Amino acid sequence: MFAVKTYLLAVLLALAAVASVESKSWWETASFYQIYPRSFKDSDGDGVGDLKGVTSKLAYLKEIGIDATWLSPFLKSPMADFGYDISNFTDVDPIFGTMEDFEELMEKSKELGVRIILDFVPNHSSDECEWFIKSAARDPEYKDFYVWHPGKIVDGVRRPPNNWVSVFHGSAWEWHEGRQEYYLHQFDKKQPDLNFRNPKVRETMNDVLRFWLEKGVHGFRVDAIYHAFEIEADADGNYPDEPRNDWNNDPEDYGYTQHIYTVDQPETPHLVYEWREILDKFQQDHGGEERVLMVETWSPIDIVVQYYGNSTAEGAQIPFNFQMILYIWEDSDAHQYAKVINNWLTAMPEGRTPNWVVGNHDKNRVGSRFGEDRIDMFNMMILTLPGCSITYNGEEIGMTDVWISWKDTVDPQACNSYEEGYEYRSRDPARTPMQWSDEPNAGFSDGPTTWLPIASNYRQNNVKVQRGISLSHLNIFKQLQALRDEETMRDGDVEAKAFNFDVMGIKRSLRNNYTFITLMNVFDQIMTVNMHDVFDDLPPEFEYVIVTDKSIRRVGDKVWTDKVVLFPKEAVVLKSTVKV
């Protein structure tokens, strides 16, 4: 009788574990991959990546364990900001191909099971967008689609309305000769800000979401959401100056003011809640998997987590967690790593899903920020933490920034300012073409030139070469992706703790299952740690399941829990030899 009860209990526990896995939506443990299409794969030899190029490489995404890919903009654009200045929100730019090319991409993605996420750019359009042209002409339907102001007269000269500064340098206000007013642009002057206080703007952008949902996308990455609203004008239609930063004396530099009126306005999260309703309604009407919102906001953490939703409304499933980008530096110690992880887990509302981001097209590459000898470490960290991960194309092979001269720089964030200091402002070094092989142009393009230069080390560092090296960045990345299928990794608890100044550990545990521990030695000393010192309920022995080229141990080697030796910059994943 006791044996029967024990058997039934084991069955119930197994069923409960299965139910736990099945109750999660696809995205909650997904690996997302950002593709910057201009630099991913060129199919026609013009030196610029395109949609056919993306389609040709979808099988590669499947190979490396990617569940969904976010595509940076490929919509019609004058390319003042390389696609983030959109002139038609429902058409493909000829540089990237045609709508038929996009539909072929969607068909192939469904065949392979790689979901497509679109970059949605709501804050602004191009000044060549039909909406802006009509707004400038005071068309009654579009007159207030953008933020306009006549400016002010100072000493007999017309000046911008206030001291607001563009992210891309200079005044955030640009005079329009036709309308005889200034328009607001928080980015380039060719990117006028839409007026989300106008219900017609909101509904128009809602229709953009519906259009692409009908095309079959699984969701959207929302660009620069924290800029969507600025403070409402006063009774006279005026906007206040932003307070000065006393550490900056350049009135044309974005750091000149404290941005209390142009970002993080209280209405902004509610805009995301409105978009979530549209996605949920589409799923109700059409079925299929849950569609997701990923939102970009470089805001304080207490504001970021508001985008998850509140007691009455659902928000974005994935408000990007940029804490690792913002608060881990090359000289950060293990305590800082653990603090950054735990700050997010603590701030995140109960019942929500964490996400982990360490790079994107706007920031220097991981190997350039933290050192090439930490590339595997960072991939190991974000892929063994709970929830979903977001990887920027090329990070899986350890691509690094490419130096680009002032003459060859094309990024408006750099070009709109001074030559002095351009390297700090330019995003071009992290956007260079993907390194596929040791063939000319790294296998990215058959053309004579590429829109940005190829890394000089591409013959040694590329997908083709790394496929054949057992402990390459690529193969370690693939091993980590496979490990994410383990029950403990999908459903287990997490603890992130520093052993000391040098070593951090991430423990993943699940009752009646194997325990996994990621160990990271972030500095250059050989370290020995006793895992009992910081983690409870550990068995006496573990085995190595993932090692790097810094390890002297092999996969399958056993190690005592109380004595693990880590070489400089070594990171490993260990698995308990018994279930706990």
C-alpha cells in the first residue's frame, strides 16, 4: 500500500511539473535575437543587408536555439537615421526589398518555428512622411499630428520655444518655413515628434500595429517609448525650460539639461497598456500564440517596471532590463554583478517574467565594453538566469567594435555634433556587417563594398570557423541554449550571490530536480571557492556541464562542492550529480 501511495505521489509531482512548464507562454523562457538588417546579410550585392538576406539565414537562428527575432526597421525611410525615420509605416523600403520579400520571410519563419518581432517606432516619423507634409500645410486632419509652436521673440529675433535639447545634438526645435512655426524633434531634425495627446495620432498608430499583426508578426519591440510624451503645454500653449545640469556648459549637448519634461511622463506607460489591449484582442479574435510587446526605455528602474502593467491593466511582457548595460563596467567586481541582477529581481512586480539584455545596436559590443576574455562569461550569465534573454546579432560569435574614421562615420548621433569626441557618440562601430565566413566581405555581401567596413579579423572570427572549434564562442552559446531546455532552467528558483570580490555564482534549483550553478571569476586571480559558503542545500558533488577555453576541466568531470578552482576570467556551469 505504501509503495502504491509513493508511486501516486511521484506521478502527481511529475504531472504538476509538466503543468508548470505548459502553463508558461512561449516567450517566458524564450531566447530572442536582434537582427540589424542593414548588417545581417546582403542578397543582391549592393553592400546593404536586406530581407531576402534575413530569410536565407533563418535556419542559422534555428541552429543556435533562437525562438524569436526582433528586426530593426526595414520600412520606407529616407535613412537619415537608418530606418528609424519612417516615411511609410506600412511599406517596405526598396533598400531592403519588397512586401513580397517580407511575406516570404514570414512563410519561412513559420516553417522553421522562428517567430518575427517588428521594431515599432512610435515617437516620431520622417519629415518626408505624408502625415508631416500635411501637418506642415495645416491640413485640418493632420494639423495637430505633431508638436508645433510659434517660438518666442527675444530682442526682436524669433527663437525656439525653450531650451530643450535633441538627443542628436542642438535644439530640439526646428523652424519650418512653410508653416512658419517650430516643430519638436527629440532626435534628428528629420524625425519630427508625433503628438500622442491627439487621439487621431493614437488611433493611426494603433492601426499600424493591426496592419502588421495581420501580416503574421508575433509582436513588437517599441522604440524609445520614454520619449513618447512631453509635458502638456500650459494655458498659453507654452512649454517650460528644463533645469540645467551644472556639470555641462554646452547648450547644444543633450547632457546640458535635466530631462524632466521630455521623457518619462506619467501618461507614457498607459500608452503601452493601450497597445497591449490591441495585441490581446487580436489574439482573442484570431487565435494562435500570445503576441508580445518589448519596450525600450532607459528610465530609472522604478519607472521601467511600471511598463509591466498595474492592478487594472496589462502592459508590456518585456520592458527591457538595461541594468547590465547601465551598471556593470569593465572593472565591476562580483558584488556589483550580483547587485545588478538582484536589483531587477527585487524591483520586478510579483508574477512577472525577468528579461536580460547586455547589448544592442546602440551600445558598444560586449567584448569591447568588458573585454574579449569575458564574452563567454556574459553569454553564460544571461542564458542561465531565469526568464527570457535578448542577444544582439554577432554577440554569439564574440564580434567586437570596429574603429571607423570620422570621414567614414555615418551615424547622425555622431555626425550632428563635433569631430572631437565622435568616437564616443558614434554607434557605427557596433553595427558593422555580420561575419559569416572567411570569404571576401566576411560572406556578408558579394558586392565590391559594404555600407560600413568589415572587421579586420573576420577571417579568424566568423560563424564558419567557429562551427569547427569545440570551445568557440558560438559552440558554447549553442550549449547554453540547449541547457535552457532543462526543467530547472525553465522553472527553477534563482539566487545570485558573490563569494568574494572576484567570484559570483548563480544557483538554479527546482525541488526533486538537478541543481545548476554558474560560477564566474571576473578578474585575473586563480580562485578557489566553497559553494556551501553562499548556497544552501547543496549535495557534496557536482559535475561540469559547460566549460570554456579557460578551463582545464572537461565536460563530465566531477568536482567536490567545497573546493572548486576557477582560473582567471573562467566561467563554468556545474550540475549536481543527484537530484535535490
